Amino acid sequence: MSAMGDADFVLVNGVVFQTEYSRVPDKYTVADDIVLEAKNGEDEIAFTRDEMEGAEDVGDGAYRLKSGALLRFLTGATIH
């Protein structure tokens, strides 16, 4: 799920969160390592490698996790 590496925001079940921390899983991460943390106001979410592993690409940049959560990774626009 390389799309999460450059994401400034993540849309989780229709709610936008600002990415605080992300790490694309690699051979050094284990199942309970946090690979994504994001925040929306006072609400914080975190996902482990185990939760993200096996995510189904449902098209248009969206992924369905085993839990049923729908994620879409977004980057901020740069205006020149």
C-alpha cells in the first residue's frame, strides 16, 4: 500500500483525518507495529500493520480493510 507513504490526509469511512505518522510496511515491521496515525480535531486513529495487511484495492485509490473500514489516501494540493 505504497499510496499511504506520501499521503497528507486519509479519508476513513468518509471522514478526513490529517496524517500524523505513516510508515509503509516492510520486512522490518511486525504485525502490531503502528503504520498509520492520523487526527481530526480531538479524534485520533491508528492502524497496525496487521490491520492494514491484506487490504483490498477497491479502485479509485480506495482500500477496504479486513475490519470493513474504507480508506483513501490524499495529498494536499500545491498552488504555484
